[in-house]
Amino acid sequence: MVVEGRAPDPREARSAAEFIALLRVLKDESGLTFRELTLRADAVGDVLPRSTIANMLGRTSVPREELLAAFVRACGCGPTEIEDWLGVRKELAVHGRRAGAGDAGEDEAGTEEAGEVPGAPTPRSPEPATEPPVGPPPARRRSRTFLVTGVSLLVLAAAAVTVALLVRDEQPGPAPVAGPVAGRTVQIRSVHSGLCLSEKRGTDSGRIYQVPCDEETIPAFSLRPLGDDVWRIVTDHPDFGLGCTGIWDGMREAGALMQDQECGKRGSAEAFWIEPQGHPVKGYRIRPAHTHLCVGAKAGSSKPDAEMVQMGCDGVDRGRLFSFDPVASDAAGG
């Protein structure tokens, strides 16, 4: 959250590019990640997706008013500061540019340096020379053009570096792994692909796929211990109610699909060993109790919409390690 006295002043911006640069500074001073900003906005009823923040900070025009208000509020700005940001944004949106606080003073100083006195009569210009000047024409205008071009290139380079740093800041590495906890609603995430287990909305097959975790995942998953490190994966579907995850029809063959269904129809095919792997733990295997095989994405795929199946546990754990990430409420979803 922004510390008082460290927040940038939006009134320093004279162009949309400078305004966006100040927004990046505001985000850095807040010390918050994109995800944390999204959560803070959601807590007060604002809509501020992570992808929208990234797009806003990478553009060259001022953002929409409601987006700007949600962002600066999430960064910790109070009502007065928010009004300052919105006021500057409006001025830039209408005029494209605004005068800086020191522009007038600079102009007056430039006049005095040139030897001009405000209010004094303008001296007559000398008569034009009767002969053309000897030598090359003055290069002052050309040098100024080169100077402006150089400054523009430096500004563009700085903007590119800023965006690269923002991207690196939001890609800190692999997400931490969470183990099973009884009764806690979780998203079951594949460590290999970073995708989460879910059915497809609008279908009744109960088949389990891997989808992006920030989409709405269904059903809601929770874990119930059965003893001896064996767990039941309990489901709560918005259309079909409570159920259990298991292996299709209790099949024992490798390649059999993972499926949600009513509890009690598949015996031990609805029970799973959940085993930590690695030191430190890199993820957890999910092993159907009736086969001792492993659950994973079909063919070890890391792509969305790959089906989840039971397969052999030999070899590299590609697509066969999972994390049980807690969700903030009793409804699954990103």
C-alpha cells in the first residue's frame, strides 16, 4: 500500500505517456502484485482483472475513468488523491496535453536571459544585408531536431525497460505447492501445466479436464480423510449437487477417465492416496486406491482441455503432480 508522502503526483504529467509512467510508479510504490491489486479491488466491489492492469500500464493513452479509479484506490490512494488522478486524466483526454506547473516560470526566465524586459519597446530589426552571407547556413534548427529525436528514443527505450520489469515482477517463478487439508475447498492444480481440474459447464458426463485456473472451475472440490493416507475427493456441482470424484465405472486399465459422479457407485475407485513427492515437496501424486496407478493429464499434455486419466507412475512425473490450492470462499473458481 502506498505510504503517505511517497505517492507520485499526477499533476506532474504533461502528456498521456507521462501519466502512464506515473501510474507505473504508483504501482511500484504500493508494493503490491497484480494479483493483490485485483483482490483489493474485489474487496470493495471494483472490477480490476490482472490482465487489464497489465494492458493499462503498457499503453500510451489514458485509461477509462472507472478503471483508473479502481486501480489508484487499490494502490491505497484516498478520495482526494483519486480526484487528482481523475482530474488530470480528464484534462489529458480532452486536450491531449496539459501545461506543467513550471512552464510559465521557465518562459519568463528565458525572456530575461535573452535581455528582454517585459513591457519595453521591441527594438527595430537591422536592415537586411545587401549581400548573401558567406558559408553554410546555420545548423541550429538541425541540431535541435537531432536533440528531440534522441530524447524521444531515450523515452521509448525507458518505457520498454519499464514494461519488461513489470512482466518480470509478475512472473516470480513456480507457484508454491499446497498439500491436502480436510474439509477445505480447493482448486486442484497441475504443477506441470499450471492448469486446474474442472468439468465443462453445460455437460453432464462428469469428465474432468484441465483448464486455466482463473476461469470458473466446477465443481467445487474438497477433501475428506478416510484413514491411512487415503482421501475422498468430494465435489459440489452447481447443477447436480454433492458427489465424488473417481475412475470411470471403476475401470482398472491405464487410460481410464477421471469422472465426477454420485458417491458410492464405484467402491474403492472413489478413494485416492495423496502422496508428497520430492524434498522439498514438488507436488503430490493422486493415486486411485483400486489400481495404485497415478492420475495425470492424458499423454502428459500441458494444454488446456486435456482429459484427466489414470496412468502408470513410472518415469518422470510429467503432468502427474498436483497442488491443492485453497480458495477464498466455498465456491470454486478463479
